[in-house]
Amino acid sequence: MSEEHVETKAEVTESDAQEAAPQEGDAGQVEENAELSTEELEFAESFSDPEIASLLERSFANVEEGKIVKGTVVQIHDSDALIDIGYKSEGTIPLREFKNTNGEPIEVNVGDMVDVFLENTEDENGLVVLSKEKADRIRIWEDITEAYEQERVIEGKVCERIKGGLSVDIGVKAFLPGSQVDLRPIRNLETLIGETIRTRIIKLNRRRGNIVLSRRVILEQEREAARQETLENLEEGKVVSGIVKNITDYGVFIDLGGIDGLLHITDISWGRVNHPSELFQLGDEIEVVVLQYDREAEKVSLGLKQKSADPWEAAEEKYPIGSRVEGKVVSITDYGAFVELETGVEGLVHISEMSWTKRVKHPSKVVSLEDIVAAIVLDLDKDNRRISLGLKQIEANPWAVVAEKYPSGSIVSGVVRNLTDFGAFIELEEGIDGLVHISDMSWTTRVKHPSEILKKGEQVEAVLLSIDVAHERLSLGIKQLQPNPWEGIAETLSVGNNVTGKIVRLTDFGAFVELDNGVEGLLHVSEISQQHVKKPEDVLVVGDEITAKVIKLDEENRRIGLSIKAYDEEVNGPIDPEELEAAEAEGETPEAETDEAPETEASDEEAPVAEEEIAEETQADEPEAEAVPEEDNAEEEKPEV
């Protein structure tokens, strides 16, 4: 062994690697590939034991003194033991120096053979100066040197956190740089204090009593060995175990032994996973299935849920359509709530399936997260993994109840809840509204707005015309409470009859006249007078009582055509055409002569025009009830589950 012996066997750091320069005066010092950060190098050089350095130097300087020799315990006193080493005199050693490798006192008996260090062959009393403690320390250094040369793993106990790393007791104090503690940087090195760890000596200087350790080189070798073994045995479909190494938003990285695999969040569970940290912690040991393995790229995709059967395979048998199920509300959206029936199987309760009668503005008004609810399976799509559920179907359909309670044609009573341009909604029972279309409010009166007849909050009676349970629609009629005056009108009124009535409204093409039975007839502008009339308001006023002749009667289409001109011709006779022309030229109206035959050409020509305009006005003012959706029961488009 050379007097000055320094060697380095491994790289110490990856990031702050610098070549350590030999210290001045350290002749013969050798450093092989030692790469420490500047700070670690400085502290490693200062981390030495001056006493042991001097002791080691003496052990090689004098063959007699400074040598480890064997001695025998010949006497034991209160505080020391007398040792015979075969010299002319014996030496004494304090009992406190007799310790085991852990520093604990050991029992000493007469006759025990011990290794001692010969400090001096004779002191002032003529005794040999011996030391058991120094001999033990030299033996430890010899073992350390042998372990260093053979690159052997040694164990040590972490003593304390010091600048740049840790102090480790391997028989003597040694320095473990922070970069050599683990494969990855450890933020809190204090967690290792008191632990026994496996290390390897990467730098040794006997002259300075300096030792640098590395735990990382052992871990790297073990990882590479494990990696090669893992690569040889890895195959798709195989169940392997690993350690959770890192957790991200999209999954978990698993250390399979020198190689990492990704367990994606979608392959963690058949159920809902908001974040992998809900199920895993760093350091957890788990078993996973190899889903994909790329040997060239060394990429591995893992799955945890694949260890159990897919719950959707048996979904059709477990959740038949129409069956009652229970589950937990796990998510709420604007359009509905998702209910977990079992791990991996969720169904959607659409907002329209939450109540028969109430208009639900948001699902959170009906259910809350973590609620346990009962529902009916409405539909199941195994291929697309979708189940439609209904909450309201748990209870009887009130629309079906109303349909049984109120057959078509029955008289019902309710409160006017809302008025619209096309009709009025009347609430028969809580949540059950019926529509009275504007065309079903009066047989005879033209209603422009429901407010002309009804008021909000008013209690009214109506006739139930029809009910559509499937679409939750109910049609009512108020005019149906009274007999239809148009039915059988041909029996009491015929073409050619003279009738009296009241002008109820004027239009550009004529005037509507209300007759005695409440029905209305059209007095076309061409039938107002024998003279030419440009505008009805020039000669007629709303409220005027007039007498006219019935010139058209259509009971099926509810149309009556009237003519004052025909009545005037019948009573007073037609006006002479020449006098009519002269009167029109002078702006006067000649008196009709009764001895002339009535002229009906104009009436015959204009009547068809009147019929067309009656139809146009009626169709324009009265929208069809069936084309108007109900206010509260308009169906919403359901998003796919």
C-alpha cells in the first residue's frame, strides 16, 4: 500500500460535474473520473480526520512503534486491562476502549486475545503504551480500503445533515454528497437521518483520512439490471407489478423495474376518475396489465381496469328497459344529471325526464351531487355505452290520470294562468295546463287577442276538446260551451231573405254585419249601393243598423254574403243607367224608379270577389291551433347520453 493513496471509482454528479484538481503537496494522489460539484469537492477535502491521518502515517514510519500487534489480557483492574504483547513489559488499555462495531461496551476476560496498537515501547514508568481504540480504527480503514479497491458495497448509518450532503458512519465518518443520495434529487435529506443505507466508496484519501460515498451508483446498477430483466420478460397482456413514480393530470407513470410505463387516466377504472391522485400516491405498489409494448422505442402502455371484466358486457341483462334502478348522482350539467349505477356504468337523466308537471330550469334544482336516486331505465345502447334514465317515471303520469279523469267533451274548470297572442293557458290541476286557442273562444265574434274575453287569474269553464298524453298537450274550447249558431242555419235562413243587422267593423273591401242570431255576414263594397262606392267608410259607420238581402249562404264554410244594393233594387227598383251616369257626373244621386227591372249583373259579378275576401280575412286572422306549441310543454332536444 502506498503512503499516499487516493482513487475515485464513480461519477458523483450529473449536473455540476467538474474535474477535481489534486491538492498541492499530495504527491502520488490519483483521481479517476471523479466528477463532483465545486461545493461538494471543497467540502469533501475538508471532511477528514487529522488524528487518524497522523496515526496512519506513523504506522508506516516505524516498524516497531506504530504497529498493530496481538496481545493477551493478563489482568483486569477497575478501569483498565493489562495486556501482554510479548515484550519485556506489559501495557495497559482503558476498559472504555473495548467496544463492538456499534460502539457499545463489550465484556473483557483474562486470556482474551486482542489486537492493539503499539504507540511506544516504553513510557516514563517502563510500560508499553498501547491503544485498542486506535487499532480498531486502523483495522476499519484497512477494511474500507479493501472495500474501495474491490468496489464492494458497504453499509452505513446516516448521522446528520451537513453542508453539501450527509454524514454517514461506516466505522468512520464519511461524506455522502447530496447528488449521490438517489437517482433523483431529494428535497428533504433529513428524512434519511438514522437510516442504514447501502453505499460504495468513490473517493478515498488515506493520508487526509477523507472518504466520499455514493448511493446513486448502486441504484443505477440495480436499475440497469432490473431494466434488462424487465425488457426480456415484458409482453402484451401480461400482469406486472410496479411502483408509482409520478402522477400527472393525464395519468400515472409506473416504474416496472428500470423502465417506466404510462397508466393513462382512461385506463385506471371503468368508472369516473377526476384525477389520478384520488386513487394513487407516490411509492404505491400496484399490479397492472401491459396493453401495448414497443420494444424499439421502449414505450409501455398500462391498464388497471383491464384486470376486471367490462361492466357494460352484462348491462343489458342487469338493466332491462323499464326496470327500476338506484344510483348515485356523480355529475350535473345544464341538460341533465349523470347517475352511477355501478362502477363504470352511468346513465343520463335528461332535464325533461325529471318532472311531469314542473318546468325544471336546471337539474341542480331537483338533484344534488352524491344523492342516491331511483329511476326507470328508458333506453340502453350497449355499443355506445349509453343509458337513458327517467326520474319522473317513478311516479304515475299525471297526464294519463287527467285523460282518464276528463274524457273528451267534458266540461272542466280552471284558472287562466297566462295569455299569449294565440290563446290562453288554463291550469286545470297543479302542473296541468290546457290551451284555449283564440279560434275556440267565440263562434261569432272575431277575437283579436285573448285579453278581450279573458283575464289572468280568472276562474273559467271550458270544454276539453282533446288530450295528447305522449306530447303532454291538452286543448280546450270556450265557445263550445254554447251551441254553434252556424249549425242548421240553412233551415232558418236562405238566399234571397231580407235581414237586418248592425255594422260591427269596416275593411277596405267592405263591412261585416252582425245578424240577429250572432253570426256575421260580409257586405262587400260592391254591394253597398247601386252607385259606385270607393270606400265603405264613406257611406257606412260602425254601429249603423242596415237591412240587406242574403245573396250567398255557405253553412259548411260559415260564410254569408249580404247586399244592400240588391235589397234597394228590390224595394225601390234599379236606377236608370243614364240618370246614374248623369248623377255621378254631377255628383248627385237620382232617386230609384220602381217601375224598372232590377239589374243583378253587378251583384253577380262582384259576389265571388266577396267570398274570396271573406276567406282571406278569416284565414289571416285565425291561426291554426295545432300549429302553435304549448308554452310550457315545448319539447327540448335531448343531447345524447
